[in-house]
Amino acid sequence: MLPAISAIASIEMIRDGGSLQAEFVGANGSKYCLYFQLISEENQSGEFVRLGYEQPVVFERLEFREENRTEWRGINQVEVSWAHAKVLLHQLRALLQSDQDSKWLAAMEEVAGTEGEVPEAIPHVLEQVRHLRGDA
């Protein structure tokens, strides 16, 4: 069971082409992430097409420190329902402090409301996928 949300760390689109995540701090001080993994494919013309999102997951984020390096890893991943994701997003809305977080929270709310569909504001076709070919 997740603790109450006490603060937003960040809400953003990941650079993988469109996965969405909301990172937050629980009342217990631990960092958590609500994550919507993008489902995509390359079409016949080589375009990257966003198809939708997998079932949402929540996981705890732990910081691992090594010499000259810090790495974040997810543990205790749990798949949650779209309804549960909407409850978490509603709690995050009350804690918003930036326009950037607001933009991506709205996108996540739309995804949760449609149970995994790509929001209207996000293009379905991203760009042409580039391959390294021997004849290119």
C-alpha cells in the first residue's frame, strides 16, 4: 500500500518517445513513480507510431551511490488499475507548482481517462526511424 503523497518530484514525458511518469515523495519520505509505458511500432514507411500505453505501474525509486556516480533504480513494481492511477493523479493535481508539471499531468489524466489511449495533444506519428544500413 502506498503512503499518502506529500510532494511532487517531477511529471514528464520520458525521452523514449512518449512514456509518461509522475515521480512523487510519499509521507514516509520515499520516492515513488507512477509510470505509463508507451506501446509503439515502426510502420511500413519507417515512421515511429505511438499506439497507446500499457497498464500503469507504480514503483519505489531508490538511489544507489557509487564513486562519482548516482543511479536511481525502481523496486517493488506493482501494476495498478486505471482507476487507481486516476486517484493518484487527482492527489498530485492538488500539489502542482509548475506549468510544466501541469502540462504532463493533464496528459497523464487523459491517458488514464481513456485507459491507455494516446492523448490528442501528443502526435501519433513521431518521426522516421533511422537505421544504419550497409547501402546507406
